[in-house]
Amino acid sequence: MNTLVVPPSRRSFTSLHFLDASFLRRKLASVAFTLAILSSASGATYYIDYDAGNDSAAGTSATAPWKHCPGDKSGAGTAASSHLSPGDKVIFKGGVTYRGSISLKESGSAGNPITLDGNTDGQFGAGQATISGGESLAGLKPCASAAEAEGNPNFARIYTVALSGNPAWTDVNLVQAHEHVLHVAQDPNLPDPFFQEDYHFFHDPKVPIRDESTVRIAPVGMAENGARPLVAMIDGGKVSGVINNLAGGGLKITWPEAVTLASLGIAPQPNYTWPKDIEVYANGALVLKTALTEPNESSKKPVEQKFPLTAPTTTKEMEIKFITAQSTPTYGAIASLAAYDDSGRNVMATRRGFFLQDPKVLTQTDPRYWEGAILSLHVKPNTVIYSDVLSFDPARHELSVRPFTNEQYKTGTGYSIFNSLKVLDAPGEYVVKKTAGGSTLYVWPLPNVPMEMERSVRSLGIDLNGASHVLIKGLRLQQFAGNRDGSAIAATGANSTDIHLTDLKVRFNRSQVTGAIAIKSYTDVVVEKCDLIENAGHMKGIIVTRSK
């Protein structure tokens, strides 16, 4: 397995190749493939003009173009019912911005790829074609008072508008005058806000976040899932905890004081692999060996299975070993885990409390001051995670945040305060405030720049759903955004091969997880002569995983 990650950067990447011991043979094959394209390509040519096209037109000439590309769910008529075949070429009109997402499921063949072309020969329109995930933002108006901006003294410079679709801050991705990427408000203000996770400029409280959880649960022989941690099994919430090894993994539960255990309760999550044979140890001795019943496929809610121990046991530590699983894969989930004493009380139940204290920064007196804010936290292993602020205690100069599973640095957990009107204090910043009534945008526009604003409304530009033998060239792809997605081009293969990306400009995309170009489970991948510019957030530039 090979994994390649190119980090975010303003610089251009001119060429990227996967190489191995058969480099020369593969290069010769690539030359032969290119010659095959030039000499033997066959198929239809389709023309796309988003501004003036008609989906009911023939689509096969520059004078009768479609508005939408096949594979765009917004398409209609002939464009929507058409399917691409080996050798087919789709040409997007130069100088025109196509606003949509294209899902390509059809494959070309060796020597006859399906081609998406941004007018590289210059014969259809003028210049390069653009595929955009953005839409114009209308209705912005200046805040009429400080109260409208939650007391912000800069209210006269701040504009606001209600947003359709109730987006989060990860989804909006604001661009001004088509060329200037704006940034989510943050304190401290960073020297370069493009690098929002530069912890060298974070606040330093000098002490770690305090964890007041009463019961601790830790993995044994497996890694913990950051999004659905083990503590989710015992904290009374609605999220299930993930077990990524039901055939050899385990859990260690510890209490601050000794408790008496009489029985164990497990409620596996429906629609996941369930554990089968388990063993439970307390004080180093085996106190339970049993098997769970097989899952009821019709069950839609978790149902607890309860097992008495061989005898009541007093202990401060218990280990549950998963010996076998009901089926494969051995990746499963448990909705709830309980340990009962003789009276039937669940002694494993806990409510986690994480508290960040900083008397130098958190000096405000209003307990609602930081309501709706987010903290970005620098934790091990040298990463930044994001947590909602749950409450603020002015007397203790302390914020309560959502629990997380990452380890902290002993010298303290650096943090910044993110996406709050209280820290919107510079041109080019914005805040997305979510309430029960929807999402509202607040933005301080850049001066001396036209006020034209666009926000992202789509998360994927071109999505290759296992398609093989695809050539994408000469396009500009921009302003796709999302939390876990947000890619200009995403390709997830299933025995898929041969995708070639060349002469692309990929810019202004935003994600907290993925890459501007994200490829997974493919063989024969070439990415070359592409510019990746201002792809913000936690986003990678190019990420290729599980590929050859």
C-alpha cells in the first residue's frame, strides 16, 4: 500500500507521479498509451455551455450545446439521459463558469478514455472553462447596530445575511470579487490566516485541559476512533462507540475508587458486526466467559444483552476481551456498555467534563459571552482538533468543551477561539452563526475590492465513482467545500485503473479532512502540470491512498 500526501500550499505543483521498480516499462507504456489516444481515439464529442446551452439540444456541436454535463443531477432532457462511452469527449466552453457537480460512473477503455476538456484547443469559447461549487451571495446589508452584531464595536463595517440550507462554518467558504478567499474569524489573529492551524501563534494557557470524567475506558490491542470514541458507549449519549478489532481487541475500564460488579450489559449497534465470544477479567482473574446471541437483522434499535458474573467482584479495573466476531469484517460498534452492582446500579455510567482555564484571556464577566464559539486545540500527535464551547464560567475563567480522545501536551494545550462574533475584528474575516432558526453570515469585506461575494454550495466538483480510463484536462475547478469532503476531484476506485489529470487549476476549495484532489484505491494514476492554489482549512493539496 502506498500513501502520498501533498500538504496545502500557495505554491504550484508542476508534476506528480507514482514510481516503482518498473519505472521504465511504465513510462514506455505511458508513451504508447498517449500515442494510442492520438491515433486511435474514437467516440462522440459533446459541447457544454452553462450560460447559453439547452439540455434538450443535440449537444454534439458548438452551435447546439447542452447546459449540463451528463452525470450532473441538475441536468434534464437529452443531457440527463445520455451516457458517456469509451472515446467520448466533453468540451466545456472557455470563459464560462459551469456551476454544478458531475458524477462520472462510466469508464473509457485503454486507448479510448472518456475526456473532460476545458477548451484546451481554444476552439469553443475563449480561454479556460471553470467548474465551480460557488453561487453568488445576494442580500448582504450592513449591521444597523452593535446589538445586531452581538456587541461587536466594528458593527458598521460588518455585513450580514441569512443563509439558505442552514450550513456550518465548514461549508460556506466565502470568496470576494472572484479572486480573494476570505477566512473564518479567529483569535489570536494569525500573521497569515490561510494557515488557520499555525499553533505557534495560539493562546498558551500553560496547563492542560482538565478532565473530570469519573470512569475511564481505553483500547487494548486496537486504535480508538476519534469521531466515535469508546467513551460514547458509557456516557449516555446517542452516538455508539466503534470497536475496530472484534477478534483480538479489548477494552480496559478503570474507576477512581473500588466498585462491586455483579453483571455486565452490552447493547451492540444494529447494522454493524457484533461481538460473539467475550471474556471479562477483574483483578487479573476471569470472571465471565460467554457468547452474545446472533444479531436480529430486523432490529432497528440497540437491545442490551445482560450477563451475570461468576460471582460479585470488587475491583478498580476491568478488562473485556473480544475473542471472536459474529461475522466479518471485525469492525463493529457498541451502542452502550454497562456494569451493574448488586442493587442494579450501573457503576460504569459517566458524564465527561473537559475544562480549559485561562485567566489571562478568559476575563469576560458574561457567562454567555462565548456562546456558539468553537475552540481549535493543538493536541498530540501535532494536530489541531475543533470543539464547540459548551459553557463559560467567568469566575473560574474557564470554558467547558466537548470531550476528545487525543492526548495533550504536558506543557499545556494551545488554543484559538474560532468562528465567534466576539473575535471578528479584521477585514477579510467572517462568522457563520447557527441557531434554531437557521444560519446567518457576518462578514467584514476587504476594502477597495468589489463587494461581489460567492459562497460554496457544493462539496464535490468531479466525482469518479470507480470509473476507469478517464482523462481530465485544461479545467479550472474551484470553491467546493465541506467538512469531510470538499474536493475539486474525488476518485474512489473498485478495481479501477488509469486516471490522468493534467493542466488543471484547482483553487479556493476548503475541507477539514480530505484533499483538493483526492484519489483512493486506483492503479495507474498521473497528476501533472496542475496548479493548486489557496485550498484552505485542514485540507491537503493532493492525497492518494491505497493506490499503485
